[in-house]
Amino acid sequence: MSTLPPDGSGPAGSPFVRACRRLPVPHTPVWFMRQAGRSLPEYRALRGDGSILAAIADPALAAEATLQPVRRYGVDAAILFSDIVVPVEAVGFGVDVVPGRGPVVERPFRSADDLARLRPLEPEVDAPYVAEAVRLAVAELAPSGVPLIGFAGAPFTVASYLVEGGPSRTFTRVKSLMHAEPDLWRALLDRLAAMAVAFLSAQVAAGAAAVQLFDSWAGWLAPYEYEQWVLPATRQVLAAAAALGVPTILFGVGTGELLGLMGTSGADVVGVDWRVPLDRARARVGVGRAVQGNLDPSLCLGPWPVTAAAARRVLDEAGTEPGHVFNLGHGVLPETDPGILAELVSLVHAEGRAGVTGADRAPVAG
Amino acid sequence: MSTLPPDGSGPAGSPFVRACRRLPVPHTPVWFMRQAGRSLPEYRALRGDGSILAAIADPALAAEATLQPVRRYGVDAAILFSDIVVPVEAVGFGVDVVPGRGPVVERPFRSADDLARLRPLEPEVDAPYVAEAVRLAVAELAPSGVPLIGFAGAPFTVASYLVEGGPSRTFTRVKSLMHAEPDLWRALLDRLAAMAVAFLSAQVAAGAAAVQLFDSWAGWLAPYEYEQWVLPATRQVLAAAAALGVPTILFGVGTGELLGLMGTSGADVVGVDWRVPLDRARARVGVGRAVQGNLDPSLCLGPWPVTAAAARRVLDEAGTEPGHVFNLGHGVLPETDPGILAELVSLVHAEGRAGVTGADRAPVAG
């Protein structure tokens, strides 16, 4: 662990947590969604050919995969190596993660009868390996002060897999359910919200210093659908997570039209994809919220001058006001060169200006 | 053709063309992207198992597929049965449309050498069946006054297939090309713009009364990328099409952040996907532009009360000012019940209020 960045302040005083809380920072913090994974050769060596759910269920392996990107890139936060379907799989709903395809559900959610298949999650009984992986990773990170981010799938996005039976491009079944059977839909989301809260609480109890809620596919909804049928359950989860004393992040792809609503979700930080310039995003989420993002992952394939120019544009659009966590606008693509991501961390640390102590305080662009 | 809606005014005076030009209309016009195709049993009977490019190259078959949805639904416009890759295929670039996958390119565009594979399109020599299909369909439509919409792929979206080699979810190669080799990128788009102009001109000369430019994947770009590397070529095509004297429509998916720029493209009408409420869309595209859209195609799977409620919401958001063409926010899904679309046309005709003569003139909502 000799390459972990030295920091004596502990996770709660880390640049990442301070930026989430819109406090001044010594440098702009940066981490990457999907930083642990297929883009790292050491990860592929660690994983071999086993299933991803089996890897997640191995605390030593999961902790190691969590730490690899911190060592490799010098990012300002680790994120637990896990998956958003772990809670539903752990209560026996019957979910597998198929390589190259994503989560696949053997018997999709179709009617009120299926609610019984979603009993409450008891993390320390149903998935004790999750808290154990967090404890192992947090212990290794402790000397450096680098925080660990816990996470869960937001109720809508998890529901989309359960209802569609797998990844979808149209979400026809899940939209049909929310429109045609709103009471059943709300009952489903209530169960998934409770499971997300239990999952996040276990991670925070084990040492996670922040949490991110992935509502990856919320951007396929119109604003009125999001507000009526998704935001209430999302708020429940975020309120419960905030009560644990850690900052909360809410992220989705294609959410330009939803950012105003997401700003009212209770999240401290709203994650933004690459389509919305961060100055626009800041205006939409409103004061009192930080933003996270939003370099296009496709532009991390290089060449480096392309990546650097695009990263500088993100930093410009983030402006100088506190409250920017640098990230990609979606997950790291598997074919990304790790060397580019390492250079990117250096660039962000050297040139980020949002809330950076002593940095130029020019007005935010745009 | 006995079920064609009677209208003595001819295509130029049709409700569809008038709405494109923001003139008062007797009823809100409606058509559906992908109205000709797999959702219609008579289309599946007509097509059989042949390739789609072979069907497009058969003028009688293409004209019949163009007319089927007009008879079935009573829509206010036909759209030519064709494909955005027809021009590049016709000059010999080597493109096939694979069922269930989409356009696939045998030798993708990789370097300046590939420009030579994109010689100028001579529609009456390279693809005479296109104008012939338009002529046949327009002749059949003439008694009803229903206009036919010609179309082309916008330079970026066609380029995305040529460069990626097929459908993509990340557009990494095409983004890399525009960022790293902007001169080559512009040369590629110039060729594709010229081909789109030739393709559209042939359709208008053969009787098309309006044209739509499909920039289906533009919404995967950030606004600065769109403005620098896509909008100039799009403007060229739209200016040339407008000079032919027909109204022009520009459509893409996920373009919420681009609507302001699309409003400056020269298009008379900006197509909007289901994510952006039409009142917001109207504000973004600016005065002097009509909007087209934007019912979520997933909500056309019914049950009918769900579809009807969502359609009424679209009509409310479109307001009462002239300049709304009702459509879906993306193409008709193959599993759609044609009966629902027929009911939808009736609802729009009965309840649409944008620029409808004698309708209530209350302020636009939102």
C-alpha cells in the first residue's frame, strides 16, 4: 500500500468528503465510476474466469479489487467492489450477472404475488461478505485517509431489471407497470427502497464514508414519471442514508431533464452525465448541492491530448465555487488505458479550481 | 385507397405542411416515425423474409409499404419506406442492414483513403428506385391530398455507422475521429452532406412535400461537440432542402441539451424525444420553429387508457400556439398494436389545440 496518497486528516476530512459537503478543498477530488474492473490488468488477473457474484461474495477478493484503483491511479476515493443486484440476489429473487449482458432475472417480477419473493434484507445474515469486504478495505485505506464509498442501486433501476428480466433499451414493461398498476409499482419500490437502506446502512456501519445511489436508467423516464413514481422512493433511501451521517450522491445517465428534481431528492451531490455542461447542471440542481462528473468516458480512450482538453473543459465548466467531485459521465470503458486515467488524476489535482483554497476566484463561466 | 382521408387542398395546403410552417390548421396533424414496418401485419405479409434493402429497391413494394400506414391509421402524412444507409450503400460503400441488429459496414471508415469510397451520389443512376417509389406513392396519395415526407440520415448519424462499423452504444471511434482528426472528420461530413442533399432533392423532385433529416444519435454528443463538428454539415443539408421549397424537420433522440442549437439549424420543425416536455422544448428551440413529438413509444403498448392519458399530456404541453406535429418521441415499437395507433390518431384529431382554428386560445402551459 506504499503508493496510497498520504493524508492525515481521515476520511471525514478528506478532499472527497469535503467537496461533497461544498467545503473548501486543497485540490479537486477525483474518482471514476467502474474504476475497479475490467480496464485493470491486475483486476483481470485477480478475477480469472469466475462469476462476478462469486467474486463479490469473497471479501478478500472484493476488498482487493476495491483497493487496486486507489493504488494504481491515486484517486481520492475507493468504491466498494459490488453490484446493484446483490441485495435482491441475496434474498433469493434469482438474479445472475451474465458477462457481456448484465443482470438477468430467471423469473421476472410480474404481479403482486412476486412481492413475497422480496423479503426484507438482513445484510449481516444474507450477505455478510459485503460488510466484511468494507471492513477489510477500510482498514487498508486507514493510513492514507482515503474514504470508501458504499453504494446501492436506486429502487427504480433495480426494479427495471426485476420487471424487464434483464437489460432493456425501451423499459416497456416497467413503464407499463408504473402507469397501469401504480399501487403495485409503489409497493415494489417500497420494498426495494428498504433493501437499499439496509444495504447502505451495513456498509456505513462497516466504515463507508459516503454513499452513492445508482439510478442508472432514470433518464429514460419523462420528468412527470420520475417525479410521481420514482422520486418518492429515492428520497426515502437518501434520507435514511443522510441520517447515518455520511454524504450522499445520486447518479443517473441521460438525466438532463431530471436534474432539477434530483436536486430536491435530498442528495448532497448530483452526478451528471457527459451531455450536460456542469455550469448548466449546477444551475439546474440548485444551490446547496454539489455536482459530480462529467468527462465523457469515450474521450478517455485518448490520445492523451484529446482526453486532457476534454478534462480541462469539464474543470472550466465546474467553475470555482466549492462542490465539484471530478468523475466520468458514466463508467470507465473496459478498453481504457489505465495510464490515461492516472494522468487524468494528476491533471485534475493540478488544475481543478472548484473551492480549491487559494485558487483564483473568478466568476463561474456560463 | 377508399380509406384515405379526403382533403381537396393538396399536399402544400395539408394540415401537416401548414403545421410545419406554423400556420393555423383544422386539426393537429399526426404521423408516426416507423409507421411503415414491423408493427403492421400487412407489412409483414408484403415483405416476407427478404432483406430490407431489397425491399427498398423494389419501387412497387416500397410504395405499398409507404401507403399501408396511411390507409390503416389515417395519419396526416406518409413517409417514404427507405433507410438512411441507402445512399452510402448505393455508391458501393458496402453496408448491409442486419435484422435485429441494424446497419453493418463491411469495411468501416478508418482513414483519408476511405473518402474515395464515398463518391458523389447520382440518385437517378445509383438508386433510381427511390424516386420511382416516391412517384408511385405520391400518385396514389394525390386524391387524398396527404403529403409524402422524404428523408435522409443526417451526416453525423450516417458517419457513426460508417466509422463504428455498426450500431454503437458509446460512439468511441466516431468521437475519437472528430476530436483527433477534425479535418478528416469535416471532409467525411461534407461528403455525407452532399449525398444527403442529392438524396433529398431526388425525393422532392419526385413529389415529396416535406423532408425529415434523422440525426438519431446526435444526442450522444455534448453540446460543444455538436456545435463544432455536426451542426455545420447539418445546416448545409437543411439549407439546400429548404431551397427546394419544402418544410424541413430535424430529429434526434436524447437531444434535450441540443435543442437550442437545433433551433438554429435552419429546420422549420425540430423533432423532440419523449424526455423533454414540449413546452420546455418550444422554449429551447425558440420562436419561429415548430415542434414535432413526443409520445413515448413504450406507452403505445397500452392498455389504451395509459396511452390516451399520455397523449393528452403531450397535447397539453404542446399548448395552443401554432406549430405542433404530433408524433412519437422515437419510432413505433414492433410489438405495438395497430389498433392503438389508429385510436391515437382519432384522439389527436379530436383534441389537439395547437393552432387549431376556433380552438380555445388559452396561454401555453409551463
